[in-house]
Amino acid sequence: MRKRSSAKITRTLAVFVLLGMLAASTIGASKNMALIAPAASKLSDVPLADLVKYCKGTTKAWPDGKNFLIVIKNPDAPEMSGVLQKLFGGSPAEAKLAIAKLNEGRAVVKVVGNDEETLRVVEATPGAVGVVDVYSITSSVKVLRVDGKLPFDVGYALKGN
């Protein structure tokens, strides 16, 4: 009787461990992402449709004449999947192909290693915007609204998966 009870406890623990591992693997993909610009930028709200046009190269400069540049983390990062889908369409692999094609003429998309590097590039580059985890934001940048919504608003377009 003790063997059955012990085996049942072991199986139950194994199930909980597996569920915990699955939950932990999805935490990185559900980050709240934010669209940022240099703190001195006059931008405050960008329609998602316009942002997609910039990201696809249809529109190349902001209304003030500054060249558009978007700074993103590695497209293979789990939290970038939903962002890439919204901005470039398709899977991360398709987005990487689109980014490579866009950057043939001039840099439209700059891929960096982490949020801190994204902040540095956006802060130092006129016309740049970036996508970062909301908890990485500093006073050197400002958060832009997308379709009138901020990252924690219901329906914000750039939420993680």
C-alpha cells in the first residue's frame, strides 16, 4: 500500500514540476513591450498602421524629415514574436528576411542585443524609435502611444505574446 501511495505522490509531483516548467517558459514571451523615442522627440502617438508602413519601408521619414529607424532586440527572442508579427507580418523567420531586405539600401531596422543597448541607440539617434520591456525604460526616453494607447492599456498593439 505504501508503494502505491509513494508512486502516486511521485507522479503528482512530476506533473506539478512539468506544469511549472511550462509556465516558466511562457513568462518571457508575455512581457509588456513599449514603443519608445528620445526624450526630446516631438512624437507622442503613432498609429499602428503608420508604424507598419515605416517598418515595411513604404514610408521612410517622419513628418519632420528625420529618417525613420526602429531599434529592436534579436528577432529570435520569445518576447519579440508578437511585436514582429504586428510590425513586419509573419513569423520571426519571415520578419528576419524582411529586415535583411529593408536594410539593403539604408538601415531601417537596427537589431541589438538587449534593452539597455536599445535605450542607448534610441537616445542618441534622431528619428529613432525602439521596442523595449516596459521595466527597462529610463528617463532618457519617452514612451509613445500606439493608436492612443500606452503599454498597460487594454488593447495595446505591442503587447508580448
